Amino acid sequence: MAAAHRGVPDGEARPGRTATAGRATTPAEAAAAPGTRAGSAGPTMRVWSASAPAPGRAVNEDLVFRFGPLVGVLDGATVPEGFATGCVHSPAWYVRHLAARIGLAAAARPAATLVSTLAAAILAVRADHGADCDLDHPGTPSSTVCLLRESGGEADWLVLCDSPLVLDVGGRVRAVTDDRLEQAVADLRRTASTLPAGPGDDPVSRFRRAVTVQRQRMNRTHGYWVAAADPDAAYHALTGTEPLRGPGGLRRAALLTDGASCAVEQFGLFDWAGLLDLVAAEGPGALLDRVRAAERDRPDRLRRHKATDDASVVLCEFGPGRATASPPTGS
């Protein structure tokens, strides 16, 4: 079964802190606990989440977090076997530190834009690395970012790389997807298909060449953007704001890593509205269970080189405040 986390009663929380089963934790503590679920920090937003590593893996390189009105998911880039990173730290270390730094940046400047908050966090993690890390190395640890923040009568969002956001605004569902990584990979495949075969032209060799070229396109114009060591990447994120009040207001949102969004993008189990309905009705863990079954039963639909992946989903619901947030059935 996928990891799932029940909600706790709504309560007060300050920016940079999250209420977890009645205990206040620091951003660093919350970031060290992927999948933590908290009750609403205000009168309208209620949050549920699930996060699970790929089957057979002990380490989850995804991370779910909440700091007061700000929720997010991160997906650390797995390093293929045999590739150097120039860094002594793992993707899991990077996402934990990035989440903690996002929380601290949001606490220090709660009125700042999400772009500014993310840029400050990336810069702070750069300093966390230390002198033993070559942060100019193309394999330096990196992560996707998907953020949603309740702010008065509005909700701000940010999407960087392939961790999409699904929004139900006034009953109309749409997905915010950053497809620049997918486009870069597709370009690489087209280029590779035109090259003549030569010595060592086996699948492993082709994969290694593709990864090498993909790394060279990270955080470059005409490439793709991801949180790594360059804070400028934050300014290339997709961003927006949705109203929370009135008939055209934001009702529900789901933040996903690609290990969960593949239910739509690869396996075609639902459309985006169907995914959001499932998560709202049966809980985030139900989506992860569906993905695991599809990975097992329909491997021909996979487009990634990994048979399974870490998977995370956060459900946010908006409406009148209540004393106790009831989790969706089965979450």
C-alpha cells in the first residue's frame, strides 16, 4: 500500500512552522519527514498528502512539506549509476535542505513572491554545500519544484520542471505543466535517431550519451530549468495566482511529482479531472496505489528508463473553515 497520512485538526501556525499532531516543528524537522500532513493554518485550506519511494528502494528522493500557508512537493533527480555529480551530497539531502530553506525564506519574507522565495532558498542551499562540492558540475544535485500558497483571498502557485499542478478553478480543471524537460529529451531522441550506428551503439551506451547531453542542457536557454545551484532558475518557473472567493474561485488543487502524474501522462488511467476526483474522494494514497498497479501490469506504457519511481501527491481543498478537517475516504 502507498504511504498515506491522515489530517489533524485545524490550528494556528506561523509562517516557517507547521503543526504536526499538536507539535510545532522547525522547517528542517518538517523537511526531514516526507509525506507529513498538517491541518489548515487558516480558515480555508485543508491539506492531505501521500509520498512513497519506488518499490524496493529505501530512500525517497521526493519530499512533501508544509509551512503555514505554503505547501510544496520536490522531486530530486536520481543519479544514474556510474555518473559523477561533483558533489558529496545525495538528491535526498538536496531536497531536504531545499525544503527547509524554502520554509525559512518564506518565514523571513512572507510577502515575497514565490519566485523570490525559491531563488533565496536555492542560494542558501548553495552555501550549505561546502567547499568539497563542485557546484558548476553538470550533475550537481537538483530538484523539481511545485508550490502553492494561500494568501488572503488568493492562492499563488509556482511550477518548475516536471512536477505538475492540477487546479479546479470554478469547477473547471486544468493542469499546469512545465514540459521543457520533456521537449529537451525529445530533441535528444530525434538527434540520436539521425546518427549512424557505430561501435558501442548498444542501448546502455546510447542512454549514457543521452544523459550526458541532457545534463548540458540543464538551466540553459533552449534547454530546461530546475532547482540546482543557480538561483536564476527560479525566475524561469511558471507562476500564477488564482482567486479563492466567489464562483470562479479555486476549489481544489493537487501537487504531483512525475511518479504520480504518470497516471495521466503515461498510463492514461484518467484525465486530469478524473485524477483530482479520485484523490478528493479516496485520498492521495489511492492514486499511488493505482500507479503501482499500472507500473506492474502495464510496463509497455512507461516512457522513462526506470520501471518504477518515487511518487508524491498533495491535495489542497479550499472552502469555509471548520474545527476539524476530515480526510477523504481511504486517505
